[in-house]
Amino acid sequence: MDMQDAAPVAGIGGCLATLLALAAPYVLISEPGTGLTVYYASGPLGAAGIGFLAALLVVVFLSGKQGRTAPDTVAGIAVVASFGLFVLTLLWALSVDPTNVLSFPASARWMTGHRWILLACSALVPVAGAAYVWAVLR
């Protein structure tokens, strides 16, 4: 498989993994009053900014994969926006109050690592964006 075809697929996969990890607590924690709103409101833009950029990048990578936009344009947008996604996720993960994370019920102890899983998922996206730039410009 050609890198110019594989990199957008990897970027889409990283974005979808980020979106799934972002939505997982809403699906898996059923107890009311768990503090999810406070958890997701942390950081400069909150988790909503992460979800927005991840969804936007799916569209960007798809436009490159399907050839709807010039590959060099898509590659430039993808690498800048994906780096922004990672930085925004990092800022959010570092600004989450640890006492809020520890306040979740015992059945949701996995939430102590949730923000780092989300950060790892978002880290896949700039790697794919950089690979796409490399494939387009070589």
C-alpha cells in the first residue's frame, strides 16, 4: 500500500479512536452525579474542542484520501490541525483536577487512566499527518 493512501487511513483511525475514547465515559459510567461535566470542562477549551478537531480532521483526511482537494493542501492542513489536536489534548489532560478523577465511583476506576489513553489516541493523528506530508512532498 502506498504511503499517500495509508497515512490518511491511519489519521482517520486515530481520529475515530480519539472520538471513541472521548465518548466512552458517557456510555460506560451509568451512575448519576459522577462529575463528568467538570472532568470534561477542564482545560482551555474543554473536551469539546478535542472532539471538534478530531471530527474536523476526519473530514480533512477523507478529502485527501478521496482526492477532492489538492494533496499538498490537505497535507498542510492535516499536519497543523493534528498537531493542534495533540497539544489541546495534552493541555486538557494536564489541567484535569486529580481529585475529580478520584471522585468517580469504584466501578469506574479505569477513569484514572482515561485522559492518558485519550492523549495516546490523539498522538496517532499528528504521526499520520506527518507521514502524509512526507508522502505528498517526496
